[in-house]
Amino acid sequence: FVENQVPLDTLKSKETELLDSENCITSIPVKQGDNILLFPIEDVVYFEASDNYSFVYISTGEKRLCDYSLLFLENRLSKNFSRVHRKYIVNESHIRKIKPHLNGRYMIIFESKLASIISSKGYSTTIRKLIKIE
């Protein structure tokens, strides 16, 4: 017998509200010697996984090591960020062009011309939502 059972969809919407309001990251801490630099999240072009850490690519062209894993980031970044590969999370506002690539993958080219990355086939639905195909 279970008392006060709350529907699952109500719980999920409350979780989403909490995540949006409380847990979203507004800046990324990056170590530089003994100091910790804070980069505004808007300046982040994309994240690249590296073991339990990630590299942060900033719009100025800098590449810095961050203590956060992609899984941690994926759960705490705003809706403006999308996972496009097991190694990459991209900031949609910095994408300049998306081109079809081989085998259902896409090449993502950024405004800053930092680099381009290739999405994985498993995330092609996410890419199609980005370019409004689905």
C-alpha cells in the first residue's frame, strides 16, 4: 500500500524546473596555476571529453582543462547545449554551419573557426532537431 503517490510525469516536470532554476551552470571554473579562472558559459563553444575531465573550447580560441566530466556537464548545462557525440557537447549559439557527413553523421562548424567536429550516428536525431528536420 502506497500513500500520496505522485504521477511520474509530475515528478519529472518538477525535476526539470529544479534543474533549470537551481542547477544550471553559469560559469566554468578552470585552473591556471594556483588560480581558478571563471569563464562565462556563453563564451563556451564546446566541451570535449578527456577521461573524467573535459576540455573547454572558448570563443577566444583558448582550450582549457576543466574538472567536470561530460556527464556532469550534460546534466547541468542549459538547453542551449546539446550532446552530439560521446566526446562532445556543443553550444548551439556558436554553430555556424552543419553539413551532412558520412553514414548519418554531421560536421559541425563553429563561428569562431576554432575547429569543426563530427557528430556520431547515435546522436543524429539531436542534430536533426538542431537543424529543424524533425
